Amino acid sequence: MSEFRNFNGSHLTIEQLKKICPAAFASNPKNSVSDKYSFISTEKILNILSQNNFLPYSAYQSSARSEEKALTTKHLIKFRSASDKTFYPLLGGLIPEIILSTSHDGLSSFRFSGGIFRLVCTNGLVVADGSCSNYNIRHMGASEEEIIDAVFEVLSSTTNAVTKTYEMKQIELNQSQKFKFAEEAFQLRWDIKDAPDFSPLRLLEPKRSSDRSNDLFTIFNAAQEKLIRGGIRYYSKNLNGDLERNRTRAINSIDANLKINKGLWSLAEKYLEGKY
């Protein structure tokens, strides 16, 4: 399932979340979890964050083959601070987000990561681990104070990460640097042997006139949008040697989405620091 947001920019309601992320409202973990596993419902986290003015703005969960798995599978919810709403216009269309990901099958802890939402293209960027505070809360019991401390720490470092995007906008890449960036970004999703037959530079093709720029942040966003949402059309030969029209698919896996997003942020930081 792809990420869901309200088109009008409003936060998600509980009724919407129940449809998008049924696993967030599970009352029990998967039957096969160990005796040491202490169940913490995502709904409890939602309530704690809501009481502290953090509201959900997007969500999705991994696909499941059965109704039982759908109630314990991995899911992801992105929150914003309602208290900082008047501050957002000062950030140039960039909104700090708290990303919560977890599952109730014993395979994932509660993980809080930092993200940045770009209004102009509704891209949801994810800040790399080394550039933002990240917290794992194991399913072994966690206090409300511990959860809120983690959220505010991640929010603070994510807001600081927004300043890096301003620095990225000041860095202009030449054609050689753009091609190298595109090559490295391409490899975040595809192995060379399994790669679709098109130039990595296709990742940098702008989808809107406002993105026709050579600055690092614009190039970073163009690549992120193509890598995550797919939609690049290309031709390849089938087993008979005939040309077929293909299109890259969107990334629907939560783990793959986070991995590519964080890898791309780290790549952009490398260029920001002149390490290319």
C-alpha cells in the first residue's frame, strides 16, 4: 500500500488511520512472539503523541497475505507538531516530521526517525541516521516520559536538519557532478546486473518547472521522487528480442523506502561537504 495523505493538508483522523493502518490498532501481538515480548500498542503511542500536540499526517502499512498478518505487520505513521504550525511558513515550504515505524510480530521495535515534508511536490524526505537523532524503543515496556523525550529530541534535530537543506540550495552541481550523483542514487535501488535499461540521468529529469535547477537540493529531490514513486518509462528487449515499453514501479516496502531515503540523504550530505 502506498503512503496516504489528505490532499487538503489536514491531519488524518482516527477513522482514516483504522482503514490505512489496521495494525496500529491491534490489541494483541502475533501469537508466535516470545514470552519476553511486552506488547505496546501503536494506538497507545498515538494517544500519547496526540496529548502532546503531535498529530498524524500520513500513514501506510506493508501488504499482508491474511487478515491476521494485517493486524501485526509493519506500519509507518508520520507526525507533525501542531504547536509549531505558525513556524512552518518560515521554513520555506519544508515541514519537520516525526516518523514512527514498528510492527507487532516480534520483528521490529518502535523506531522514531526524523523526516522533512516538501510542500511543493509532497515529497517526504527521511534524514539519515547520522544526521538526526533516532530512537528505538523495544517491546519490553516503555514509559510515557521516555516516549515523549524521544519524540522531542528527534523533532529538535530534524528542525536543525532543515537548515542543511538551505545549504544544499547554495551548492551548484556541474554536469559531471550531476551524472555522478545520479549514478550513485541509481545504485541505491538497483543492482547493475538487474538494472533497468535507461541512463541514471533520467532520475534527475524535473517533473515541474520550479525544479529546473542545478542546485544540490533540487537535484536531490528530483532523484528521490523518481526512486520512490517510480514512473520512469523506458524500452527493453523481451526474451524474443523485441522491444517492450516498461515503467519503473513505486516503492511500497516500508524498509526499502526508509533505506533509499536515508541513503539519498547521506549522498546529498557528501556533496554538501565536498566529498565527491
